[in-house]
Amino acid sequence: MSILKIFGSNPSGKHLEALMQSPNYQKSGFTNISVTPVMSEDGSFIKTTRDYINKPKTTAPPAPLPFIKTNLHQLNGTDPVIVWFGHSSYFIRVGGKNFLIDPVFSGNAAPFSFMVKAFPGSNEYTVADMPPIDYLILTHDHYDHLDYHTIIQLQPKVNSVYCSLGVGAHLQFWGYPAAIIHEMDWWQTHQLDTGIQLTAAPARHFSGRGMVRAKTLWSSFVLEAAGYRLYLGGDSGYDTHFKAIGNRFGRFDIAILESGQYNPSWAHIHMMPEQTVQAAADLNAALLLPVHWAKFTLALHPWNEPVQRVLAHAAQLNIPVTTPKIGEPVIINQAHPNSHWWQF
């Protein structure tokens, strides 16, 4: 296997020409609704590099994380079931179908295996544990959301892929047939099955697996199935799009939102935990599941600080929060785990 395979392939030729017709593609790439520099105005690349070299020990847990090994083949209830695998990877069973979102099971979130390694106890699920996947959903192409090794191993189990514009170029480069890949622009809706529809929605982020950025789109998704409405947040800084999505769709039964890997130096592309809670309020969410933490160190905050700050602010805004262990099922209207398992 050539190491270059891991980086994927950006859209080109007729594919690129089609993407350039998107209202979200301007000049040389995709753009956000608001002006969004990756590095904040008061950020410093030199300072950030120095801080990473001297990062505190609290960025990783002092012991292996507790987890629950759930048999994903036996989730057959009528209410939606969500099983979180750490960071931003999770499985949803709803409407009799299996959904897998941004799976990363290789044990690292970088092009090379020695970089950004998963915490002990956070990588206990593998492709072998997955049942047949009716719908693989990919929010964007960063390594902590689109993992080459996982995607390659998953292919025999995947029926259809739904992803942001341009992400399909990576998948085709890795051998996925074009016929099963469905790229989506913001506000585009696909009817997946009877009573199941998926809408791509805005996010405030960026993309790229090498030196070139913004050649593929980044999205959140709205999944409506069996009378339920779920918000699949992907990565996003805080902005007006959360309110716009909430106004368009009304109440969400659950919002799955990023809450970790934040830093003032990149405050436009990742939310602070308090903003995560506000985003849930903007979305009119009945329940918040905070993700994007508890698996990798991609920032300098204590590893368990995101959930602590989320809970503190959620209490002020009266937003219900569920905090499952990795692998512990969340069942809408039935089981919303809330133990403080990270306190050790």
C-alpha cells in the first residue's frame, strides 16, 4: 500500500467542474457563511507550536477509559439507538436501518500511525463489530473523521454512502464504486427510504488532507426517520447557521455536537463547550450528546474538561445532556445515560 493512498484524492476534471457550480464554491474553493480564518486574529502559529511541544499531561487520561461492548447486531427497538465510539464516530439504529457516522477505528487520527494515537480503552470497537451498514455518513475529510484504513475495511459492509460535496473523490480513489456514493450540498435533501430522509446542512469549518484546503465541503446533517429528528453536527465553530437550522426544522429529539479540541487560537472553527450548549439551544434540541472528545488529543485542554464545561453551562440553560460511556447505548425517550464516568 502506497503511503500516498492515505491522503486521498481531491476532485478533478468534470467532478470539479460540477462542484464549482455550488453556491458555496467561490474562486478557488468552498467557503463558510461567515468569514472564517483557520487561525484566529489573535492566534499565533509559533506560540501554538511551542505550547504543543510543552503540552500538559492532563491532555490525556491517567488510566484506560471505561467502555461497554454493545452487540450492534441486536439493536432492534422502535426508538432511535445511538452508540458513541469516542470522538465523533457513532452508530445509529433507527427506522430499521443502520447508520454509521465518521468512523475512525484504526487507533489514530493522522496520516501516520505514530501520530495522534487513541487513548487506551477508547478504541475497543473495530470494523468487525459493525453489522451491515445501510448508510455511511461522512461529514468532511479530516483524518479524525475520514479514516483510510477504516473506510477500506468497511467497504464490503456498506450499502450506500452519503457525504459532503467532493468527499466522494477520496472514496473512489480508494476503490468505492461511484454508484453507491451520494454527495450533498448544503440544504439538499435525499429520500433514503420510506419515512427516512437526510438533509445536508451548513457547518463552520474547513477541509483538506494535505497542503490544499477547501476542495471538498464540510457539513452537518439532519436525519429524519420514524417520526424522529436527529442533528448530526460534524465539526463546526459557532455561528448563525445553528439558529437557521433550528428555525427551518423545528424541534430536534437529539443534537450530537462537537464539544472538544477547542483553543482560542482556532476559535472560529471549533466551538468552546459553552457555545456547544448554546448551539443545542439554537437548534431547539430536547437532548444534547457532546462528542469530539475522549479519544484523541488534538488540543491543549484537559482531556475531560469539555464535558465538565458542557454540563455546567447546560445546567444554566436547562438543556438536558446525556453522557454515555464509549459503547453505552443512548435510546431516545428511554435511556439517557448520565454517569460522570470520566472522574478518575
